[in-house]
Amino acid sequence: MKLFAQQGHGKGNKIHKGLEDQSLDGVILSPRDEKKENIIALKKELEQSYPTTEILLDPQFYYATYIDGVSKHLDSLSYYPGKLALSNLRSLRNIHEYVSKCLIFQQELDLHQLVSPTILIPNFTDRYAQISLSMAEESVAEAKKLGRPLFISLVFNESALNESRSVDEFLNELTMLETEGFYITVARNNTGYDQKFDEVTSLINLLTMIYSLGEVNEYKVILGYSDIVGLLYLAVGAYGIGNGWHNSLRKFTIQQRILPSSGGRPPRERYTSLPLLNSILMSELDSIAKVIKTYSGDLEDYLSKALYDNIVLSGSSPSTEWSRSISHLQHWSALKKGINNLKKLDISERLDEIQKQIDHAKALYKILESMAIQFDTSSSSHHLGNWDTALKQFRNIHQV
């Protein structure tokens, strides 16, 4: 079970520090957000300083199908075709060319593991899904010629997961592919930062997809742009999850990652609490620290027992010495602690552990509510019922 840094804009020294902290196991490079020469330099640095780091590159080919998409540095890369109409992707000759250029580009960067190009799938029954499968099949053939392991990239809308039958049919097609694994990105509906899926059905079907590919068929499955909900993915059989420093690197949405952004206010500092299975605002942690003394409680009951907790406990209030950069690193450290709690367990034990954590988080939220602690929507407990229902139904369906 691995935690990958989901690279984006403004990496600074975050990736290096996360690897030094042993919070990260790998990196998913973003050619959209870095010039080619910077990607080459970063890859060389990581290989020299952290030789066990697993490195992949997300080709982000799907930007080409969006006329208004902000492709940034992709436009300067040899494999990126620029804006494409759907008609450009109906030709198998064109698909072969796009795939070949993309994989050769990665080979020339001397990446051990290749990632296929793909387009975003709105629904598993439409033409985009068939094109995505054609690109996957062509990528398998080309990767064999290059003699390198391949991850099939898939990007699809969260709403596509609502149709169980089409998910199952698409999944049957995927399990026919001779590949190392899958790199999956779910384009979420809601741009707000939270851990909740809009529909329980979509989460159940995503867990089923991961379980079928990872646990049953033994592919390596990496879920990009994942957050604390990624612990569920790992519990059902995922090999790894990707997570970045901006909220848009923890939850992929078309509005935030592809289309022009109007900006917004700077993100507020947060603390990731494993006991609450959530990332809460530092102002909320301050409130907990202040009120809990009145009830003779212990603030450490709400802390992750990971790196940087000493900073929370050292000041008159938790946020005294906190910063945005510490917030990013603490988030990775807490996630890694959560991942380590699931290691060396079989799937039934992992799911038991996650359900126990959900029950515990619910109980803690009830205690805090009784103390009149107010939470922002992004920090509230509304995701826990969503997770609980999805996991119980998933276990009933698959008898695990």
C-alpha cells in the first residue's frame, strides 16, 4: 500500500520533505504543471536521493478534448496533439500515433513504468468509453514492443458510477487487458473540499471496481487525486493512492483541473485528524482544545499521533505555530499512518478495521457536538454515514 505525491503547481520542496519524512512512497509527475527540463531534473534528483521512490508520469492527454482546457506546458511536449475533436479519435491509425508518441516520450525520460494516454469518459456506455478502451488496447500492444510495464489510465465522471450494469460491463472489458495495472482518476461532481460521494451507489461501484481489479484479478490499482476516502480504496485492494497539497490535487474536478479558474481565496490551514477521519480547520482544532479542558478531556484523543503533533501540543493554542506548509506535510504523515494501520491485514480484517474507525469517528463527533463545537461543512461528519452505508453494502454484495 503506497502513498504517492500528486504533483501540481507550486511543489517547492514539499515532495522532498515528504520523502524525508517517510510519508511518501512515490510521485505522480504532472507534465502540465512543469516544463520538460524540470521534470527531468526532478526525476534525477529523486532517483539519486530517494532510490526506492516509485515514479510515474500522468500524460494528461485528456486535456486535448477540451476546447477551453488550460493545457499549460503540455502544448510544448512532442506527444501532446493540441485540441482534438471526437472525429480525430475515431481513426485507429490516429489512436496508434497518439499512443505510440506518448509511450515513447515516457521511455525517453527513462521511466520504468509507463502510463497510457486516455480521454475523460462521461458514461461507460458512450463513444468516449469505447475510444478509451481502444487506446488502452493499443497501449498494451505498444508497451510490449517497448518492453516496459504499463498502467492503463482511466478518467471518468463520478456520475458514470451510478449505472451498476454499465460499470460491470466496462469492468469485464478491463479484466481482459494484459497490463501491470490501472491508474484511475474519478472526476468528482462537487468542487467543495470534503470526503463525501454524492451517491452511495457511486462509491459502492468504485469500491467494486477496485476490488475486482486489485484484489480478485491482482492488478496494481492506483487511485489518483484521492484523499482520506482513499483509505477505503486501499482497504478493498488498491495498490496506492495519489494525494497533493492543493485541494484540487486531492479531489479531481473538471472545473478546477481542466477549465480556466477564476481563482479564489487562499486555502485555510487544516489539521488531518485520523480519529475523526477528516481534515478539519485549525480554528476548529483551537475550539476543541479550548472547550475540551472544561470537560476534563484530552486533546490527544483527536490527534493523528503522526509527525507534527508536537507543534499542535506545544503552544497555547494548536494553531499558534502552524503554517500552510506544515499542514501539507502533516496531511501526508497522517494519511501514511492510516495506511500503515491497514498493512499486513487481509481484506476482511482491513474492512473490519475501517468500520471500527468509522464508528469511533462518529462517536467522537457526537461528543464534540455535545460540547457545541461548530464545524464548517468541509469538516463535518456528513461523510461518515455515506462511507458506512457503502462499506456495509459492498461487504454484503461481495461477502467479504
